[in-house]
Amino acid sequence: MVIMELPPFIILKNPTATYREMTDNYKKINITEFYGFYKDVLLYLQNKMGFIPVITLAKPTTEYNELVEGVANGLFDTVMTTIIITEKRRRIVDFSIALLPSSIRVITRKVKSSHLDLLFFLKPFTWQLWLVILATIPITTILLWYFESQNGDASDNTINNRIGRSFSYTLHSMLGTDSYYVASSAGRLLAFGLHILRIILFAVYTANLLSYIIIQKAAPTISGIDDIKNGKISPDRIGIVVGSAVEDYYLNSISQRKKDYYPLKTADEIYTTLINGNIDAALWNNLTIEYHTSNIYCDLMPVGVEFSHSSYQLPVKKDWLYKADLDFNILSLIESEELDRISSKWLTPHSCSRVDPFGTKGKSITLETTGGLYITFFIFIITSIVIHFGQRWVTSYRTGGTKRRKSLDIHSNRPT
């Protein structure tokens, strides 16, 4: 069998020494010289099928189609790397049952967005919430004016002045400053509720605005395969590995068979040419992209959805004698959940701390999110109204009692 270095599927323990001693495109190596996903799969199949593996290492510049042709020509029994079925390959070799699902995805650099957005400061809240916040100002103004109408100075007790002072107080409170002292108990309670509303809304607004700024800084130049199809970036700025299934997809689905892309010889060149700025995007297998951007190349990121769904399978020669046995043991590998264990071991580690802007988009805070806060403020409003009218009733009751007592005193002191 032939293998080719492609982390996390095949990882050489000492790649420098291994490649230095290669005088041809292929070299026999020992099973102890590499590790990775396919190493664990190979050990399982070896244990079940009882064969002694003869392992050949291919140079990273070897085309994937060349490896499949080697199987068709009897140079290798199979290829253990990320081989996907294509129409051309199907004509010359057979394939085992599927090992893993496969798909293609776009990879690009993390870049800083610089477009002008005049309404960017409004994005932390939805427009419904902004309307409710604006409606809070006149409602609070009217209530404060009503509560304070009996507590203003005689020289400053006109309706216009009282409304102006109430509006000024409400606006200043929403902005974090006070314009004058609230005298009534109901007004002070309402003012306290307004302060709580302002503090929480300000904290939520600041946090959400910061999240939008972070996302804007990480926004990529393209959002997925549709941008490539629509010509958002020049074809010669798109990296494609020559001789791969991804190249077949590009030629058939995007460029109408025109090789107008930036040619890459190895999968590793995808990442180095992106970092060096030679290309703006590349297409490659999603599992490999996820591994490299999550563990090695933290300045790169996958964008958009997966597409061209297929599977990784082992190519074998047409009418190969051991194909049925191979399929049976791969099925055993799957059903025993050993494949799940191997996949979890090699395909899930993450050492990069990164945020995918298309996986966790910042969202505006909605009215529903702050519903509890406004219900609390509404309780403050109702309570302040109850206090206001309660105080007026008590005052009226006491005043009426005093008048009745005075009237009785007058009648009792009248001469008979």
C-alpha cells in the first residue's frame, strides 16, 4: 500500500530525515515511522485480516490521481490517504465501502473589515428595542411631571417649566447624569427604576457592541463558495491542488474546464500560500481544513457551508481478490464503534483559540431578551403611581378629618 503525509490522517514522526533519504517519488518505510488516523485503521485491519503491510511513502508533490493510477496498474494494492471517488477514478479502480464522510470547503485568511457603516452603533439592539427605549423617555417624563407638579417652586411652577424639567431629568438619567433633585416619594421610586434600567441597558449595549467590533475585525473577504462562483475574487487568487478531486470539482462546477486557478502542488501549500498572501482563498477537504485551522494555522479559517459531499474510501484494483474481505472488516470497524474512537482521537483536538464569525455570529439584543428588565421597570412605574395616589388619598383623608374637627369645634364653641 502507499501512503502520503497529510495530517491528521498520516503524520511522519521525522519528516525531515525521511524525505532527505528519498531518491525517488516513492520510498519503502516501516509502520513505526508514522502515526495518525490511517495508522490506527491499518492496525485494526491488519489484526482482523492477518496481512503483513508493505508500506510505500509517496512524496507530498505526488498527485492524488497518480496514486489511484498506481493502484489500477498494480503498483499498490490500495492507497491510505484522503481519496474520494470521481468519475474518472471509478472507471479504472474499485472502491471499498465508505470510511468517513467527506466534503469540500473554502479556506481563507482572517482579515480586518474596513467598510464604512454609519449605523454601526445601532446594531447592538433591534429596532423594536430601540423604539421601546425611545418610548420610555416621554412616558417617564409625563409621570415625573405629574408626580412633581405639587412640589415645584412657586416661581418655577408653570406647566412648560415642569414638563421641561421632567424631560431634562429623564434624558439626563438615561445618559447617566442627573439634572435636578426629585422631591416626591413616587418620583424618587420611578427615578430609581429608571437608573436600574439605564445601568443594565448600558452594560448590555457595551458588551454587544464590543462583540460586533470583534466580529468585524475577523470578517473574511468572502463568505463561501457562492462568492467564488460569482467572481468576487479573481480565479488566479484561488488555490487548487493539482491532480485532486477538488480540482475536478472546480473544473466541472465553476470554471467550465478552464484551468484559471492558482496551481498548488501539495496540500500544505494551501496554508503557506494563504499566509504569504499569494492567494486569497482555496478549496480543500473540510476535515483537513478543520484540523489545520484549529491546531496549526490559527490565522486561517474555513468559511461558508460544506459542499460536494462524498466519502473517503480505499481504492483497490478492479476485481481484487480480497475486496469482499476488506469491505467486511471495514464494516466491522464501523459497527464496533472503533472507527468512532479513532475519529475522536485524531479529528477533534483543538489548540487554536478562534471564533468563526459564520458559526457564532453576533446577534442584536431583542425586546424579548430584555423583557424581564422592562417588566421590572413597569413594576416600578405601577408602584410609583400607587404611592402617588396613596399619598394623595392619605393627605386628602387627613385634610378632610382636620376640617371636620375644626367644624365641630366651631359648633361646640358657638353660644347657646
